[in-house]
Amino acid sequence: MDIVEETVERGVIERRFDLKVAEDVVPGIHWLPEGATGPHATVLLGHGGTQHKRTPNVLGLARRLVRHLGVGAVALDAPEHGDRISDPAAAEAAREGLQQRIAAGRGGDGPALGTEERMRAIAERTPKHVAEWRSLIDDLSTNEQWAGGPFGWWGVSMGTSHGLPLVAEEPRITAAVLGLNGLRPGSEHMADLAAKVSVPVLFLFQWDDELMTRESGLALFDAFGTAEKTMHINPGGHIGMPAFERDAVEAFYVRHLRVG
């Protein structure tokens, strides 16, 4: 990776970088504990749909993990998100459409994430982004401070759509936080991937999610092949996950990434 900017705030180093993957330049951010000299774990953070690598929930979690656990955290812009948007009008339309579906307040009984065209676009981008995450892990593995990992994953909503294939098939991922997603009609491939997951999983879900039915979320949790899995369900909609779930995320990584 090529570091393009570095800042320090309250003990957290933030490095903006560009990662070359095939013909693409993938922008990312690497957060590190200031003054750390020894090896440490790294948590990979996958953002949600219409978001980006430095969206507030990603930024807040990254800084918390660095400060509280002394780990590194890293995020990438997914294709057609953040600094990789090639069609601003289409990106804005997708953001507005998502907001409208959430505002409709369907209580988990409405349509899934949107039109068939949108779902097809997400599916087509997923293999590309998974390959980018693998390239990032390869790059991180060249530095002795974080080469040995362990590596954890965090990603809900679209972060689960992109993260599930990585967690299922990348042996360097040793624990994963997933959520706000489910097994919908036509997503049988997700069930197959979930069955391959053998690492500990914390699955976060909202009981009144406007984009995912309760049944779809429960079905995805049930499909995970790992015997070490926990599901947290809270009342509220897709973007209403309680802040205290970050305590659970932190405790999960303490247990499974040998940190804290």
C-alpha cells in the first residue's frame, strides 16, 4: 500500500492509503495505536451500503478498538462507494432509495434491499471486493507488526454481504462480527457460504429491521456452520442498533483475538 496522508489524534494514528489491486486503486484507512512497537491483531471493517471507509460508525468503532484493545483497524471503500464513485447521480439515487425504504417503516415485513437491478449490482461487485480484501491482508502480512494477525472481521448489512465470502474462505480471518442481513429468496449461495464458516461469530440483528425479515435473519444465523456463534437481537430498525452493542463487539474480540 502507498501511504498518502498520516495524522495522529488522541493516541490513534490514521493513515490514508491507496492499494493497487489489478487495474484498480482502492482507497483505504489504517488506524494504529500510537507508539506501538510489538505485534498486534488487526480488525477489518466493512462499511454498509451507500457508506464509505470513514463513515461515522466505522470511524468510531475503529478508534475505540485501537484505544481500548491496542489493535489495528483498517477499512476500504467498496466498489462504487466513497472515493470510488464513478456516477454521483446513481450513488445519490441509491442513497435516497435506501432512506425511503427505511422511512417506510415496514417492520421487517416489506421488500428486501431494493430492486432486482440493485441486488444484482451488489452481487456482481462482491467477488471483486473480496479479492481486494485478500490483497490487503497479503499486504499487511508483509509487516512484522501485524503480519501474524490474528485478523478479525466486522461488517453488518452490506458489510456482511461482502464479509461472509471472505470469512467463509479466508483462513487468516479467525473471528467475525456480522449482522443486519439474512437469507432472502435467491440468496441460497449465502447459505452455502454460511455453512463453511468455522470461526467464532457474533451476529447482530434488529427485530424491526425494515430491510430484512426476522425469519431471514434467524435463518442466516442458523446456517452458520460454526458451533461457536452468538446472536444479539434488539428492538428497532435497520439503523437503530444500540450503541452498547459496541461493548459486546469489544468483548468478543478480547476473547477471540487474544487481545485486551
